[in-house]
Amino acid sequence: MELARLKSEFVSNVSHELKTPLTSIRMFGEMLQQGLATDPDRRARYYGIIVAESERLARLINNVLDFSRMERGTKSYEMQTHDLGDLLQEAADTFGNLREAEDLDLRLEILDEVSARLDRDALVQSLMNLLTNAVKYSGDTPRVVLRLRLAGGEAVVEVADRGIGVPKKEQRRIFDDFYRASNVRKGGAEGTGLGLALVRRHCESMGGRVEVESILGEGSTFRMVFPAA
């Protein structure tokens, strides 16, 4: 019964999350079509919003498609050795250009040069999911640290925020399929309950693991750990 309830909530949440960027794309597209944006700066801002909302929509669809492939057992990974510093820089640059990160104070800390054998697209997708959550649950002026370090022969990728945190009793469940923490649901924040589940599945499929440390009301640190190459 609990799984059925979570799935029902998931369908409702996905429908809402699809509708929100589509509404923005249509609204700003119509304003441009009707010539309501007369000065170049305003037009450029509207074009930027359309592109960013399209990227947001694409990430949501990719999450759903990836989850479906995993459920069917058809998801494949292209495992290669990558410089993690380069991948973190790519993710930070991409995320920093998104509309949803306009007021984001994002700091990238590459403490060690580390390589690991993994799937590039899966890691970047996981980072985007973690960064999206960090911004979504951190108020109007989010401060986020994206960090790479080497510890005990393992590559450690961290996303740390100063957001609302996760209740201690729920910190193990937030990586379950469709699950959303109680303080998130009560706060009315949007979400599908797939982001962290996909991070866990991706990490485990690539031979790694995901961890969380969180203090309610003070923030969270999500950690992806892989064997260093």
C-alpha cells in the first residue's frame, strides 16, 4: 500500500514538474512572438529562460527514462577512466548557467587530482541532480560547495549545502525510489522522488556508493565515493 501511494504521488509530481517548464516556455515564447520584448536585453533574458527551462525539462525526462531502463534491466554504462576534476568543472559550468541557479553561490574545490573508472554521463547526471536539490532546498540565496578529494584510495565527490537538512530518521530512506522527506513534502517544494534514487542506483552500478550527512535546519553533505583509478 505504501509503494502504491508513493507511485501515485510520483505520477502527480512528474505531471506537475513537466507542466511548470512547459508553461514558462510557452509564455515567454508567446511574448517574443507577439513582439512584447522590445529591447535587446529583455529579449536575451527571455531566450535564456526558454533555453534553461528546456534543459530542465530534458533533465526530468532523462531521469524518468533512465529509471525506466533500470527497472527493465536495459540500462548500460560506458565505463572509462576519467579525470574527475574535469567532470566536476563541466558540471559546475553547466549548472551555473541555468536559470534556477541565478542567485547561486557555487564554489568548486578540487583538493586532489583524482581519476576513477565510471560512466561520464551517469556521473554528470548524478551531480546535476544533487546540485538541483541543493539549490531547491536552500532558500533564496543558496550557498553550495562542490568538492573533490582523495581519501583512503577512494575518490570522494561531495555536494554540501546550507539548506533545510534531512530528518535523521529519514536519511536512509531518501535514496529509496519515489521517497521524499517529510519536511520537503510539508514545505511544498516540487520534486519527483527520483533524483536521489537515481544517484544511488548510478553509483552502485558503477562500483561506488552514496552517503549523506545532514543536520536539520543547518544543511546536508551528499557524498559519492568511487575506487580511485
